[in-house]
Amino acid sequence: MNIKHSFLDAFVAAILATIVFGPIMGIVLDGYSFNLDVPRVAIIVGIIFVGRFVFQLTISTQGGRDFFQQFEKGRAGSIEVTDPGIKTVLAKAIPFIMLAAAILPFFIGKYWITILILAYIYILLGLGLNIVVGLAGLLDLGFVAFYAIGAYGLALGSEYLGIGFWIALPMSAILAASFGAILGFPVLRMHGDYLAIVTLGFGEIIRLVLNNWSAFTHGPNGASAPPATLFNLEFKRTAAEGYTPFHEFFNIDYNSTHRYIFIYLLVLIAVAFALRLKHRLVKMPIGRAWEALRENEIACRSLGMNHVTIKLSAFMMGAAIAGVAGVFFAAKDGFVNPASFSFIESALILAIVVLGGLGSTVGVVIAALLVILIPEVMREFSEYRYLVFGLLMVIMMIIRPRGLITIKRDRKFSTKGEGAVVETKQGEGAA
Amino acid sequence: MSKNILTIDKLSMRFGGILALDNVSFEVEKGSITALIGPNGAGKTTVFNCITGFYKATSGALTLHTRQEPTSINKVLGQPFQLDDIFKPRQLASRIFYKMFGGTHRVNMAGLARTFQNIQLFNDLTVIENLQIAQHNTVNKSLFAGVFNTKAFKESEQASIDRAYELLEVFNLTADANRLAGEMSYGQQRRLEIARAICTNPEMIALDEPAAGLNPNETEALAKMIQMLRTEFKMTVMLIEHDMGMVMKVSDFIIVLDHGEVIAKGTPDEILNNPKVIAAYLGVDDDEVAA
Amino acid sequence: MDSLAIILQQLVNGLTLGSVYGLIAIGYTMVYGIIGMINFAHGDLYMVSAYLTAIFLALLSFFGIDSLPVVLFLTLLGTMAITGVYGWVIERVAYRPLRNSTRLAPLISAIGISFVLQEYVRINQGSNDQGIPALLFGAVRVPVGNDFFQITYSQILIIVVSLLGMGLLTYVIQKTELGRQCRATQMDRKMSGILGIHTDRIISTVFVIGAAMGAVAGVLVTLNYGSFNFSSGFIIGIKAFTAAVLGGIGSLPGAMLGGIVLGMAESLFSGLVNTDYKDVFAFGLLVTVMIFKPSGLLGKPAVEKV
Ligand SMILES: Nc1ncnc2c1ncn2[C@@H]1O[C@H](COP(=O)(O)OP(=O)(O)OP(=O)(O)O)[C@@H](O)[C@H]1O
Ligand SMILES: [Mg+2]
């Protein structure tokens, strides 16, 4: 233990904290003058001083060093090779979870249904971005642009082309993927980090165009989007020409909640599809190629793989999923405007992917639910949520850059059964 | 059909102010084992990087004669537009095509595979997966088949696994099939890298210092494997190597590079007695002794 | 109005804007040059420095110091110093632990820091626009034909201080021991370490320099435009990054040149074509440069070593 050294170190940290937190926290601008708020500066400086002091004392002991060494190991990330086909408890539970999710909307009010729809849309977005960032290792900061293209695809498609929800769904996916291709093709051959900035710029371009091209998009006022229909049945009190309202067809009372339950179920199905897709992709050559590119691009090129088109496929796949999510978003609200597609949205989706643990499916689902639901449950939290997300992103990168969950890789056997041999040998050795 | 599998004509490579290769010309005969030797920094790896498409040569023509047709390496990497393209629509179309879809991977697809001086594996993937990735261009990539896990898809996947095991057998790595590539010993990693290159079904393979960091026994075994590449896999082998014993033993031809220039070519015996080569190497030895 | 006068006016505005882009671009370009990372939070440091400017002005007037040169000098110095500390702390806390991590980790961490800075300022200072009183009045009018264009004193201040700052920095990088160590570390960090340069210290220094240069921009812009809020750093940050890429990322003169070219192009575009789409134009330029000339105006095309 080295108290003097720890104290000095903590003292320096406290001085730095005073410089950093003092002006912005302590001197609050009020017109051209200011109000002092010294106590909160004192509190935070105090916390930092004590925290740093305790930390330094701890790591000056052997036990403390060991404790922090654990994190060092975690940082390296753990990968396990396991037999294929072993189902985890979670995998077994998935059908039940899905079933429970499917009957849930019949027991909760409209308010919670809409919030859950939003949460599921974010799961979709998270899964889409996870393919791009988590699997292929491409940082896409303009993901929201594809989401916007999907949403406006429905709104403007119905306005100008008269298409409905069901046509818009595949069309928006294709449209978003095409935009992804046009943007990605030239950009993906460049150094990785540039992609982040170019996509960021692209996201802003799309938003600005939606905002400024009023003649086409109605600018900041937004555009209305048609709701989803069930085989030409509309979820309205009185249907448009040529359509029948859902409640008349089934001879039940009109209830505006039906519309939301319907969209809820549709989004749930989409989430199930996306989960299945992700599950399969990692076992397919294309998913393997994405991971390979993330690991070592030079090796990939030397093996005859076109890194541009392989990255592009991930980029387009992610864009298509975002496009679909956008259609659901527009159909849910019946209305879209550019304000919903600002950079903060892209960053939120990225936060979901990062907090869930890059590449982890379960993590993304949980993170999306938490990110959307916690601010609803704890109102006070919503004021601080972006601050907390930002801090968590930094902390995640420092302690577990590869995500929280152990990565599992499948063991593979030849037709003759080779590969299994090692296992028995090890088993014998242990016995 | 040419008896040479690779012709290099007046290859030069410049990095800013450094002229790393200066008018290098040589041929590699089909079915041969050809060694490229020279002191450190002579430009050997740079030659490999040019012929395998990692660097675009500053000037010079590189041609592969594989898969029954000549392939211009310069062309498949994508070349700048020329004025006369306007009058030759086909030439223009081909240039646009290779600008869009050309690149390093085309060289491998044409039948030239390589390994690296500093090993380039997918460290966090298993050995089998490393070998499966190398078969990317031959497996069933249909999205539909993969997502619905059809019979054809399963067969294609199993076939790629079986092929991987065949090669692991050859390179004596079967026991490590399901380990992570990054966990293996250095010698094993070197062998895996060669096996992985072979998975792409090349006609020629370029090995950059395959014996570096191996002990004498491993080097001995490696020499046998290199000879086997020719006898069993019918491949042309080109290698960079500092281990002279091994070079003299396995190679049919030797090309000596010094300061970016070819200073000698010939059979091992001719090279051994070439005064220029001796000078180049002794010069380096002197420095090393002094250091 | 005389169209020549309009063009000249836009060029003056562009030069002003461009000097600011150039100052901020220095932070991007130096950090990218030395550790190959886009410091996503750099634009937000600029925003913090705008708040610090207002805070310093308010404090100085509270203490009754009202000689304009003294006020400007103290504000500039104080803001640079504090923003520099921000740069140092951020590097130390959020980037240094990630030196040997995955490729995406520092970038994601930087995005996290960008969030944190914006929210930290918003929560403490409120989300409304803030402002400072106008301090510099007047302009020089230059007649053109029977029309004129003008350069305000604050524009002159921006251009002069930017040029001085850039000149000083160029001197430091080219002529001093510290600059030599910076350049060596940029060329080959490992080798520089072996040769006894404290590369970590050099990297920290680069962050401090970048932040301080961003702070100069923050002070100047705040003096000129007067108003700002917690998200002011976002757009200008991307633009400055565009300037860095345009000039050739990693190149110091490139950052200045890129800034001025971008500022002029943007001003001309908004003066002659359309103001609504000026940001679209700037981002479009970024994408175009990256596609057709990724090494920028003054950058050297590097061959990735295999
Ligand atoms: N991408 C690059 N950028 C700049 N210079 C390079 C690059 N690649 C190689 N060089 C330079 O080219 C010269 C030749 O290098 P090369 O790696 O080809 O040597 P080598 O013969 O393989 O040496 P060794 O036996 O040490 O592997 C060296 O001076 C090297 O610094
Ligand atoms: Mg070499």
C-alpha cells in the first residue's frame, strides 16, 4: 500500500476534475450574466478524488491488482468451440417467449402496445445494424437514412403511386438496399473509418433533403402514411372505397386498439424472421465471409474474395432490414416527418448494438427493449438517458469490446467422423 | 501454350522516394520450384505483393498463364483510363468492369495463391472455418438454400468440411481441426496458411519465407511438403527463403534480388558459384558481423 | 446588386468560414495522422469552448475588466487552456485504454464521448440557445463598381488569429524538438518508441494541441456570431472533418487549405445557388472527394504495407 502516492494521484485527478467540471457545471450562463453553483462541482470533484484514491490504493495491493486483471482477461474476449446442435436453455425457451409476446397485446392497453411496437422496431433496427457493425465490422453511422427511406417509401409511395402497406414492405426494402448499394459500392473499398463519416454525411443529406424538398416530401410538416391492411380489411371506423372495415367484416364493435394489435403482431413476425435470418446467416458462407473480413481483410483478398461486394452485401442486407423497420414505423403512426430521422437516432441504434455486445443477437434484443422501455418506466431517467448511453458505450469498449457474451463457434466433423477424435482423446486424458 | 506460368517484364515499384524494384524481369516455368532470394530489404516481398495484386506495379507487365489462358495482372487490378478508350468500346467496357469488380482477389481466382511473411490467419475462427472461407468461391452461396438449410446446401457445406479435412491430413493438422487458429503454434500456423492457400485450387503458389521461425526438424518436414505440392498437387511453387540449405535442396531455379534489381538467375549450382551473389551476400554478412 | 460584389462578398465570408474549418480540422488531421483514429468528439470540444468563451466573458465583465484587448486575450487564453485539458482528459480516459483493442473500439468510444459532452453541457447549461453581447462593431467597405462588399472587424479578427495560430503551429511542428518527435511518432510509432520518444506523451500533446486549436475556433466564431447551443459542434465538426479529408488527412497544411477551399465553395454555393442545400453540398463534396481522391489535395497516397 502506498498512501502517499495514491493521495498525490487522487489530488491531481481532483485538480483536473475541477478544471473540467468547474466552469460548465459551476458557472451556469443566464443571459449575459451567470449563476454560481459551487456545491455540485464540489460533489463531483469529491467523488472523483475519493474514487481515484480508493482505486489507486486497491491496485497497489496484490488482491486489488488481481481483481482488475480479470477485466483485462475479459477484454481479450472469450471464444469457445462447442458441439453443434446443443441447445441452450434460451434457445429452447424461444418458442414460448414468442407465444407469450404474441398474446401479450390482448392484455395491455393501447399505450403500452405502441411502446412495445416501437421497441420491436428498434429490435429490427438493432438486428439490421448488428449485421453491418457486429458481423461485418463496418461502422455505419447513417443507418437512420435507410430507416427514413423505408418510412417515406410507404408515405410517399402511397401518395404518388397509390401503393399500400403490403407492396411498400418489399419495395422499401429493395429501395433502401439500392441506396445502400449506390452509397456503399464506391465507399466500401476505402479505409474502414472513412465509411463511418461518409455514412454519417449520407444520413444528414437524406434528412436535409426530406426537410427542404417540400414540393415532394412536404418538408418539416411531414407526410401521412396509410395503415396496414389485413387482406383488404381496413382497421378504421369507416373504410375507404373498395375496402371493408375489419370490425364490420367480423361483426364486432369498432375498437381503435385493433389496429395497433395488428401492427404489433406484424412487427413481432418480422422480428422472428430477422432473428431466424441472423441465426442462419452466421452458419452460411456469406456470414462466414463477413466475419472473415472483419478479422483480416488482407487474408480474404488473398483467398479470392471480393471484399467490396462481400461488404456491400452486409451493408445492403442491413439497409433492407432498416427499410422494413421504416415501413412499420410509418404504418404505426400513420405519419412521418424528418425530425424522426436525425443523427441521434442512428446513434441510439448504434448504442443498442454496442450495449448488446457487438455481434450478439440476444444482447441486441435485450438492449433494444431496455433502451426503449426504461425511459418509459422511469420518467426521470429519460433526461439522463443519452448521457448514460454515452458513458456505457465508452465503458463497454474499455472493458468488453467484443461484447458481454462468450462467442460460440461450432465444432465441425468430416463425414468420416474426424474432428470428434480430439474430443475423446481429451476426455481420456482428463479421466 | 507457353511453358512459363508467370512472366514478369520490366517490373518497377516506387514508394514515394524509394525505388523498391527497378526493372525486374524473370519467368517462372510451369511445374518448377523457383526460389527468390536476396538480402533483407532487397524487395522480394514487394515482388510477391506485385504479382499477387496487393500492390499495383508502378510500371511493367505481369502475365499469368493459368487456366489455359493468359491473364494480365495489370488489367485485372484495374487500370486508369486511356485516351484511345473512346474509340475502343470493348476496351473501355473491360476497363470499367475491372475498375468496379477487379482487384487482388482476381489474381487468386486466376490461379495464383500465396502466403505471407507475417502470417495472416483468421485467428478467432477455427482451423476448419479458416479452410472453409478459402473455399468461398466454390461453395453453395445461395441465400435461399442457406436460410432454409436445403439438402443441397448441407451437402455443399459438408463437402467443404471434408475437403478441409483432406488437406489437414496432408499437413498433419487433423488433431487441431476444431481449435482456434490463433491458439496454434507458429509452425502449425505456417502449415495452416499453406493448406488454406491450397483450398483455393491454385495452379501456382507463392510462399513468403515459409521456414522462418521453424526449427530444423520442422524445416525438414516443410521441405518435403513443398516438394509434395509439386508432385501431388501438380502446382508450380515460388518461394522466398533465407534458409539456403532448404533453398538449394528444393529449388530448380533461383532468382537473386539485390537493391530491387535481379543480379543473377539460374540453377542452384550456377547461383552458388556466381561472384555477384557471393558479393551481395558477403556484404550483408560483413555488416551483420560488425553489428 | 453587382454580381461581382456578391461573389467577392461570398469569398470573404468563405475565407472567414474556411479559417474556422481549418482550425478545427487541425485537431482531426493531427489525431488521425498519429493514431489513425477519427476523433468523433472533436466537434463537441469546439462546442464546449463556445460555452467557455461566454463564461469567461461573463466572469471578466463581472470582475469589471472591460478593456477589449485584455478581455479578448484572457478569454482566448483561458478557453484554450481549459479545452486543452478536456482534450488531455478525454484521451487519457476514453482512448488510451483502447490502444490495442479492436479496430472499431476507439471510434465507438469517441461517439460515446461525443454524446457525453453534449448531454453534459445540455444538462448543466440548459438546451436553449446561449449568446454573448456583441463586442466588435464596424466593418471595412470596399467599393466594387457602383456597389461594395464589406469585411467586418470580427471577420478580420478571425482571419488574422487563424493565420497566426496556424503559423505558430506550423513553426512548432517543423522547427522544434517537440514537433520533430510528433512527426517521428506519426511516421512510425513503434520505432519512435524504441528510439526513446515517449509516444504516449506525444499522443497526449497532439490531443491537447488539437483541442486548443478547436478552442481558438470556438472563441472566434462565438465572438462573430454570438449564439450557440449544446449541439453546435455536430455539423461544424463534420464539415471540419470534410476539410481535413479534402486537404489530405494527416497533413497540417492540407487541413488549412482544405478548410479554406471548403469554406469558399460552401459560401459561393449558398450565395449563388441555394442556402437550404449548403450542408448537402458540403457533405456531397465529402463523399465525392473520398471516392475520387481519397488522399485529398495535399496528402500522399499511401500503399498499405502487406
Ligand atoms: N507499402 C510500402 N510502403 C513504403 N515502402 C515499402 C512498402 N513495402 C515495401 N517497402 C520498402 O521496399 C523495400 C523492400 O522491401 P521488401 O519487404 O520487399 O523486402 P524483402 O526483400 O522482402 O526483405 P525481407 O527479407 O526483410 O523480408 C524496403 O525498403 C521497404 O521499406
Ligand atoms: Mg520480405
